[in-house]
Amino acid sequence: MSTFVLAAPIAGKSKEAEIKRINKELANIRSKFKGDKALDGYSKKKYVCKLLFIFLLGHDIDFGHMEAVNLLSSNKYTEKQIGYLFISVLVNSNSELIRLINNAIKNDLASRNPTFMCLALHCIANVGSREMAEAFASEIPRILVAGDTMDSVKQSAALCLLRLYKTSPDLVPMGEWTSRVVHLLNDQHMGVVTAAVSLITCLCKKNPDDFKTCVSLAVSRLSRIVSSASTDLQDYTYYFVPAPWLSVKLLRLLQCYPPPEDAAVKGRLVECLETVLNKAQEPPKSKKVQHSNAKNAILFEAISLIIHYDSEPNLLVRACNQLGQFLQHRETNLRYLALESMCTLASSEFSHEAVKTHIETVINALKVRGVGPLRGQERKGLDVRAGGGAWMSGYSLEREVVAILAEKYAVDYSWYVDTILNLIRIAGDYVSEEVWYRVIQIVINRDDVQGYAAKTVFEALQAPACHENMVKVGGYILGEFGNLIAGDPRSSPLVQFNLLHSKFHLCSVATRALLLSTYIKFINLFPETKATIQEVLRSDSQIRNADVELQQRAVEYLKLSSIASTDVLATVLEEMPPFPERESSILAKLKKKKGPGAGSELDDGKKEPGAEINGGMEPSASTAVRYLSLVSPHPSCSLQSTPSPSADLLGLRAAPPASLAAPTSAGNLLVDVFSDSPAAAPAPCRFVCKNNGVLFENQLLQIGVKSEFRQNLGRMYLFYGNKTSVQFQSFTPTAVDPLVEGGAQVQQVLNIECLSDFTLAPLINIKFRYGGTLQNITLKLPITLNKFFQATEMQSQDFFQRWKQLSLPQQESQKIFKANHPMDPEVTKAKLLGFGSALLDKVDPNPDNFVGAGIIQTKSLQVGCLLRLEPNAQAQMYRLTLRTSKEAVSRHLCELLSEQF
Amino acid sequence: SFTGLANQTFCTVLLYKNSPSLKTRESEDIQQQIIRETFHLVSKRDENVCNFLEGGLLIGGSDNKLIYRHYATLYFVFCVDSSESELGILDLIQVFVETLDKCFENVCELDLIFHVDKVHNILAEMVMGGMVLETNMNEIVTQIDAQNKLEKSETFIFQSPRQDR
């Protein structure tokens, strides 16, 4: 059959011949279908099969669907099968035919013929559309748990249901059948058990309680498999390993639950895990790679489970040792998986300390081969990388190696610089942006490596072909610290400049922009290069560059270098101040990937360091501001304040002519800017979900506020409006002009950094003289912890996984309260968004509920937060649940948010 | 998730796909793109690097992984989500190939090209809707044999003369 179908296109020698042949064939089939003579089943099958093949060859098929549907109702297996195949490949869901197809499927499901039932179930699973789910989601559970269903059908039914659940979870009704599904774990047939475990693993994520009993069943099943001899399970033994897939699935299922409470079950499980670990040490029963693969697949899952439980120090240590062994294994697959597991181990949030000591174990395991612990890892990392230069997106390993090995254990930063520069040299393409941002951060923050770094990059740049990322790092570091090596005639300023400029034309716009900034910094560092560099800037290829950014930089830098005095230049181009020592973006990214409470905004990691570096190159407000006066320090929220004209020294960016006391005709104009008038609620409460508004108002003074927050940083503009016609004297905060004219408005800028989580808002004290009397006002600034919320989008599955991981009682804070405002879902939505969390759609099965996720960013730590708000319109009540990894945060956020509704 | 197989001359056969988004006509270009991309990624990898690739956007983001195995001139590529064990899938590919070998008696590349439907059937016994259905080779072979028997008996009884070839 198939040979003859296939002969058709294969006969065509060229593309044209093939098309010709196919068109002829299509015409033939069409005429057969349209012909007066009714086709028998066999010919129908034959032509439908031909059509299918033609489609698979990449040609359009626009007829034959009806014939295929007819085949479904044939009682011959081969015809039915082709019919179903055609339907699963070619039918789109809006088709008229859906009703007919569903009908045929229904008949087959009811046929009690296992082969037909399987065909029908396969078709449902392969199409997996919503329509299919609507039609069959309630039918399939019945087939699955019916006592008389054949094993092969049960198997297909389980997976079919899983598929429908994945596409349309709302359509799969939970019910009495769930408990019977759990008992499939006891089924005689291993295939049924495997399929059932897959199903339960997915279902239990949403309804952990419904499936709770599966834990003990899974454990006993697992222990029977693990302790069996390799011959016991006969067909399900794969290269001397008993039922590897089922073991893996069972171990995965157990990872959905906390450690079993029942001591007997737990004991049995620990025994299993020990057996698995022991088996790893036994000599292999076969030299074949399949044997070790299957064995290790189980081993890795067992290790994941151990890490997930995080409660058996004994096992954890053994797991670590095992990973250490794998890290040295000559098989790349194992090294890769071991690194991945090690990461989960390292980013396990709940037992940071314990894990730290375990990591040491891994390092010790590495010592055996390496020169020292660090060198060993470095070498290993680079080995893996050099050999595996083609890690698809490379990031994962890069991050892992760099983050864990270098960051956490780098005691000697010159080593770190070496490693990363090597990394860029060897595999520049595979180095993510974070990596080179981070190296610059490190170099800037540690003056002991600056000279070394400058020397190293200078040497690296001498290679005839060097990676663009290297040029970036080189440009940046020489621009900052080139002076440290300028004493050596071999790396005199001009040599440095020429070296960099020799790479200039080969680089992308972004890099060239960076290099231009380096050049202007050179003018400051080495006045002797000024003429040369001005020449370069003045050249047509810069000053008339088609790229606006490059052109602008060239023009501005040229002007700057010729107009500004040396002093101004020196101030503007001052060496970069140290970056705030925050958590490494690399580590953050890693956490994001593995950590339970952490966020997952994709581009976020990139944005953040990007802002640091690029923003840093031209001293922007935040960096210049750092030197200026502090107004109201607060234990956990440091404020830096300055009148804003000084904020942008360079004036390269449009500086707002801010606090030049813009006189307005009447004070109440200000009110129009902030449309809503101050309500009765105390100020901070009103500002929880919004950033702008009127903070304070009395007869004399009105204070408006506008703020923006990003990560753990924020900036707040306070507008002081004099409502009277009389001058205010000795107006403090001192950063503001001491005289505020009648009807005038002055502005103050506060830079905010959140150091750690806090509950009390910082205070600001305002004093001034009005007609001889001293006015003294103390206000709470509208800074609450949720301002440092970073929204995180995630899938329902991730959400519930994390939700579960935060199940300790102290991590949860719940409040049930009466609604103080009308319960409008849109308003609620807006409030939650204002609060800062992401609103996650389609996560909660009840569409009335709101769930959100985000990370509180502070300098010292990040706190992952999940929230759920359940309105009850009848009772006019809300229930709010907050789960975060930190008790105080849960409580505080819950309080803040509950006052908003 | 999908299963693909490619030979070294860049003639790729997308054997099996299971993502509703891939079903519509408009998405054929995307399919082709996925095939090309996957082939490109897989074929330029060294023998001594690992067999897992993190998914790009095309195959549904980083939750998905490409897992491949190289046999003589053929690459077998599975794309799976994070609910599957990497090594487990690697073994599943082995089972698939061993099963093909049993069903075709010393399978070769041409078998796979000329009997796409059979390959489909075998895969359908192992993977359903992108999920692992059966891992026991004997069970799979039994099912396939039963199907062949059915097919033969039906062909024998109902076959009409092959007039048009």
C-alpha cells in the first residue's frame, strides 16, 4: 500500500516533475471522489492515504475531508486508521465536520472494541482541541476507571485525559473518579501505571489534597521496583534496569508533595532513595551506555527528590557527593545534568546555610583533579564550555558555572577577571550580556583588580581577531582605568587608543557608541590624546554618521571636549562610583530559574545591568547624586536628596528645569495636576496602590508627590506649593531653596534605595517661617514595601508549584475582611496592579478570584511573593492570602493590601 | 512537543507533532522553520557534547528541550517539556530505534522514508499527544504485529484489484 502511494512522487526526478505528477494525481483523486460510481472502502482509503502523503510532502490539500470522515465509520481497522490519521493531521477545529467526527469518535468509544477505542482516544489526544475536550472530557474518566476496560485502553485514556486537561483544565471535571485514578498506581500492568502517574502528576499540582493518597501508593510501588532484581519485571526491564521510566515518573510525582508524614512510608521511601544511591556505586551490569543512562536517569530524579525534601542531611550529603562524581564524568550529558542539579541545590532558598556546606562537598570532590578548588572548577567549567561551545543558548551553563563557581567562591577577584575574560575569548558568542556586565561591576567595585584588569584586557585586545564582547569590556575598562597602565610605554595612552580604534569599524553600533564614550574619557584621562581623538570625532564617519545615537554622541563629545574646562571635564567624566553591592544579576537570574519564590520576567535580567552600565557611562542623575547630601536617613530606606538641576551634570539628556521655583499664578493650579483631592485616609495608605497624588494640604502649603520605582530603587519628586501670597522663609528641607515665593512651587527630588524589607515608612520633616511663625510639619513619605514589587508573569503550573513550596505556616498570612468600597472587579484589578504584583490570568480555577505574583526587591535580598484575593460578593467580604518566603513580608503586605478594598 | 528525524543531507521529516498551534495551515511556515532551525542546531554539534539543547522561542521557550540522538546518518530529535527526564527520553529514542529495527528487520534510512505510515504507527504506540505511552518494546512490537495481522487479513479479504497502477 504505502510503497505504491510513495512511488508517485518519488518517480518525479525534479521538483517540477514532482509537482506535475502530483497535480495529475490530485486531479485523478478529485475525479474519483466526484464520480458517479460510489467508491468502495478500499479505494477511499487508498485515495485518502495518497492525499495525506501529498500533504506531508508539503502540498496543499483542500478536499477529501469528507471521505476521510466516512472512513471513520468503517468497521475495518485499516480504513478507520487512515481516516483517523488524516483527521489528526489535517482537520482544523472550525470545520463543519467536527460534529460528524465527534460522532464517529463517540461510536468508537462505545464500541467496546479495544483497538477502535484506542484509535479514537489517540485521535482525541492528537487533536486535543477545546471542542474535543467539550465533547469528551466527561466521558474519558469513566472509561479510565471502568473495571472492564482493557489495559491498553486505560493507558490511552489516561494520557488522553491528561492531554485534554493540559489544553482545557476547566473542562475536565474532578469527581468521584479521582480517587479511583489514584488506585491505578496499584495496577498489575506497568504501562497503565506509567500513564496514570503522568496523569496524576499533572492533576495533583492543582488539587494536591484530592490526590494526597497517591504518595503512599507511589512509595510502595517505587520500593517494589527498586528492590526487585533486574529479571523480576521482565519486559519492563531495560538493559538490566527495572522499569526505569516508571521509576522516574514516580520520583517526579513524589516531588509534588512534601515529605510523607507517616513515619513508615517515609522510612520506606528513604530506604528506596538509599538503594538508588547504593546502586550507583555498584559495578555496572552492562557496558552499554543504555544501561548507565537508565540507571542515572533514576539517580538524577532521586537526587532531585532529595533536594526537594531538603530534610535528610544524610541523603543530601550523599547526593552532593554523587553530583561531584558526575561533574568529573567524561560524559557531557552527565556533567550537564549534574551542574543543573547542583544549581537547584545551591539556590534552594530554605536552607541556604545547610546547602552551603554541602556545596563544599561538591567542591571537595572536584579538588581531586583540579589544582585547587577554584582552579579545578574553572578548568572544568571551561572544559565543558570549550567542548560544548554549542550549548544552544549557552546561558544556562554559563550562568551556572559563572554564578556558582566564580561568584560564590571567588575569593580572589583577579582570578574571576581571568576566568571571565578567558570565557569571552574562547566562547564569546555564548556569553550572555549579564556576564560581561558583571565583570565590569566587579572591576569597578574593587580597586585591587582594576590595574590587573586593565592590563589583561589590553593584552587580550591585541589578538588579531577578538570577540566584540571583549571589545566592549576592553573599551569600558580602559576608559575607566587605562591610566593605571599608561606608565608603561608599551601601553601608552596613544597605543591604547589606537588599539581600541583599530577594532572600532568592525563593531556593531552599540559597541561603537560605547567606544565613543571611552574616547571622551580618554580625553579626560590623557590630555595628550585630545587632538587625535577630536580628529576622530570630527571625521565625517562619526559626525555625519547615519546612526542618530552615534552622531549625537560624536557631536556632543566633540563640543564637550572643546568647550568645557579641564575641571568641568574632570567632574563630568569622573571615574564611575562603585555600583551598589547588590546581588549579582547572574545569581538573580539563576534564582529566577530555579528558586521557588523568585520571579521570571524574561528580559529583566538584561535590562537591569544594561541600565547600570549604559546609564553609568554618561553620569546620570543617580550616580552624580550619590555624592550629595542626605536628608532623612531611615534605618532601612536611605534617601538621597538634591535639587534636580545638579542631577544631570552633562546636560546630554534633556534636563528638566525643575526646581527653579516656577512661579505659578495661583497655588491651586497645582491641584489640577493631581486631580484627586486628598482623602480622609492617612497618606501612606492612599499611596499604597498609586504613585502620584497630593500628599499633604493645609491652608498654607500643598505637597504633591510623583514617584517611580524600579527594582530596589526609586525616585520621588515632591512639589511644595506655597498657597499663600506671602513668602515662606527658611524653608527646609535644605535641598530646596530657603525662600519660597508666594504662589510658587519648588521641587525636591529624593532618591530611594530599599536596603531590606521594612514596615515603617520614612518620615520627612518640613519647617518654614510664615509671617514670623515657625511651621513644623512631619509627614510619612508614601514609601511602602510593595513599591519595590516587581511583577512576575508565570504559568499556572509554576504558580502552584511555588505556592506549594511556600506552605510553611509562617510563610502565609491571611486576612478575611469586609469590603469598604463597592466590589468592582475592574477596580480591584487596577488596585492589584497598582500594588505592584502581576495579575495572573487563568491560574485560579475560579475566575472571580485574583492571583498575583512578584518579587520584592531589596538590596540585601529578594522576596518572592504570591498572592490570592478571593472576593465574596454576597457576603461583601474578601479573603486575602499572601505567601512569601519571609514571614514579616507576608504579614506586612497582607496588612497593606487588605486596607485597600 | 514533536519528534523529528533528519538525515545528513538536510532532508528532514517531521514525524510527529503535537502542539495545536502547529495544526493550522498558516503555521506550515513555522513548522518548516522549526525543522530547519532544529536541524541546523543539531547537525553542527560535535559528537562529544551533550545531547540536550535548551529550547528557543520557536519550540515554546525554555520549558522545552530538544533531546537528540545520532545514529549513523540519522538524527532522531524529540522535543519535550520539563515534565520528562532527559536521560529517560534519550533511552526512549533508543527503544524507538530498537523497535524500528525489530519491525523492519535491520532498519535503514530508506525504510523510514518509504514507510512513513508505519513509522508513525510505531511512534503512536510509544508516544501519544506528546506524552510517553508505552516503553516496553515487546508490548509495542506485539501491538504492531497485531495491527499488521489485522491489516493483512483485511487486505486479503477486501482487496480489490489494483487497476490503476
